[in-house]
Amino acid sequence: MHIKSLTSLYRLIVVAVEVTMAAEMTFLVANARWMQVFLVAGLMAIIALSLLIPHKQGSALIPVEILIFLTLFVFATLFLGEVRDFYRRIWWWDLALHGCSGLLLGLLGFLVLYLLNESEVVNLYMRPAFLALFAFFFAFGIGGLWEIVEFTIDHAFGTQMQKPMLGDPSGLTDTMWDLIIDAAGAIVASGGGWLYIRKARDHGKRDWLARFAARYPHFFAE
């Protein structure tokens, strides 16, 4: 998809997300649920400010594809999960989000190192197996950091992001399953990336990773 189309899609997503949260904000204020009002207001401000990040080809500070993923992930995690209580209403919601985040973060880690590896500007060459290993630990490390964030928020604000699970009221079982799902998603991403790079090198074709680099030349060229 062309960079202009991606930018238009991202803006449409932001508008839809903002309208949805604004409607929820009205309900929360009417019911005096001030903690959640504060959370939704903060999310609306952060997502709205992301529109100020330059998105034009050659000047993007953050690729639009990554902004789209971050916006939808934050919306699904903090708004739908915490404010709309999807974590309790839909038993698999938390597991699905961790699986998606492990998969996509693994792809992101693989993407960054792959593009550096293939760039003529950076004097670097790494085997596909090492790229896959890096992608796995990159995704799993981010997942571990997120669990620390949840633990910190729960103890600082009295929330319950680490929820009771399978008869364990401490939230430890929830945390461990989150990490297991993160690892599973990271394994799929890193394994798929390993197969992908081997085939791409064998065929010597201009693949989608190369096209991604062409959209943001200032990241991968002088």
C-alpha cells in the first residue's frame, strides 16, 4: 500500500478511535467514574498528539504501519480491555492481545535487524538464525517489560491489570500465561522470518521488506 494511502488509513483509524472514546467519556462523566475518565482523557490526548508526527515519505519519525499497530493495540488493551472491561467479559481477550503483540513485535525486531543487515550503508552481515534469535528475544523482552508496567500500575493506583486466574488471586498465573503467549507469538514471528529471509536471498527478489525500506529511505540510506 502506498504511503499516502497508509497515512489516510491511519487518520481514519484515529478519528474512529477518538469518536468512540469521546462517546464513552460522556457516559463515564455522567456516572462519576473519575478514575476511568482520567484514563480515557489521557488516551485521547496521546492518540491525538500522534497525528502531529510527520508521516510524509522520507521524513517520518515513526513508520505509519507501526503507528497504526500502536494505536489499535493501545485502544484494545487500555480502552476496550480496562475501561470497557473486555478482559472480564471475553476470557480470551488478554491472551489474544499478548499473542498478537508477541507476533508483531517479533516481526518488528526481525524487520529492523534485517534491513540493517541488507543495507549497503551499514557494514554488517548476520546469519538468518541470528536474526530470528534476536527477533524472539526482542519481542519477549518487550512482553516482560509490559508485565512490569502492569505490576507497577496495579501497586501505584490500586488497579487490577494482573488479574486473578485459574483460582490464583495473586495475578501470578495471569502473568505467566501472558509471558507464555508472548513467547509463542515471538516464536512464530522469528521462525517465519527465518524461513522468509532464506527464501528471499535464494531468489534475490525485491520483497516487501525492501519496499518498506524504500518508503522510509532516511532510515536505511545516507
